[in-house]
Amino acid sequence: MTRRIVAALALALLAGCNPSVQNNATPTPSPNPTSSALSLKISGHGTAKQPVRIVEQTAKSDRVQYDLLATSYVTIGSEGNTRADFKHVHITFHGKDGSMLIADAPQAILDQVSNTIELVGGVHAHNNAGSTLACDTLRYDHRTEMIYGSGHVAITGPGGFHATGNRFESNISLTHTVMQ
């Protein structure tokens, strides 16, 4: 699924956002030119009215896993091995149970190899049930749809619940949370 997003992002950005494309690979002679993977660097900027947007959907049901908005991005890599860096991120994670977690962070890194998104630089989030979350970094795993946070973790619930710790793991709804 992430390959489709990166490929779609690259095509959309090339077509509509005027990204600067740089080929950082040194060409080498090859008997079959399609067999060598090029490493590309693609960057672009959104606007206040039209930010950069990435929507990740599950392959089986086309259910949205997350919707990411950012002011700018840089992707580096080849197909299947891409890393994308987004700035000034607003992301909505959608749980299997219909829950949502809305998070803001200065930076997000989408890593195609590990199939994760990591929000860094101080994360502030809230869910549709009224809970809040703050931590230094937050990692979302596409395969498990779990989140993992570290550094100055604070979670509050709508009924007065408050917990702090150094690390946690949870589902999107923050209802099955393990804090350390």
C-alpha cells in the first residue's frame, strides 16, 4: 500500500506541484535499462489553502488508515525503498473501530522499508472520545495499526484519568494502552 502512495505522490507532485526532481544516481551501463533502480529526490511545497496531502488506505477494504497534511515534503529513494520527510504535520489516524486520533507535530518521517510513520519534535494529539496525548515522538505501524510513543508521555482521559511515563504503546482509540 505504501508503494502506491509513494508512486501516486511522485506522479501527482510531478504533474501538479512543480516539484524539483533530482536524479542523484550515477548512470551505469546496463543491458536492460529498466532493471536498474534510480534514486530520486523529489520535493515540493503546499500552500495554506492547498497543503500537501497523503491518504493511506488498506488494500483489502479501502478503509482510510490515515490522512496526512503538511506544508512541505522531501522524498528520497527508489521504488520500495523511499523515505519521505514532511514538515508542519497534521495527521488523522483512523482506527478499525471507527475511532480517530488527530495529531500535530513539526515533522513526520514516512519510511517505506519499515512501513511506519514517525512524528517527531513534540507531538500533541487528541481523539474523538476526548482523550489527549503528548509525547516527544510518536510512531505509527501500518501493519499493526498501533502507535508507540516515547519521551515525556502524558495521556489524559475525559473522566479525569491522567498518566505519565517515558514510553507507551496503544491502539488508535487509546483504550488498550500500556505505559512504561
